[in-house]
Amino acid sequence: MAKTNPLQFVQQVRAEVAKVVWPTRREVGLTTVMVLIMAALASVFFFLVDLAIRSGLTALLNVFG
């Protein structure tokens, strides 16, 4: 791997950063809302699964305990 001097390195970094396609404000907002919705759905799902398991175990312990 060839070593480059600091000036060439900075020029290469700037050239690579210029190639990046940055998201628009609308895309960032939409993505943020989607992440929040998916997190809420996941939390509801795991709450319901936890409730079902807890209810099942409580019923099982009441029958045998």
C-alpha cells in the first residue's frame, strides 16, 4: 500500500465526500417517522407476547400449585 502525503490524503478525502449523496430534509423526516412507528409496533408486539406468556404461566401455576 503506497503512502501518500497529507495534502494528497486531504484531496482524496474531499473528492470522496463530494461523491456522497446526502438525504434531503424530507427523506430524513420520513425515515425518522418510520423508525418511530416500527419501534412502537415492536414494543406493542413484545408487550402482548409478554402478557400472553405471563398469563399462561400464571394459569399453569394456579392449576398445579
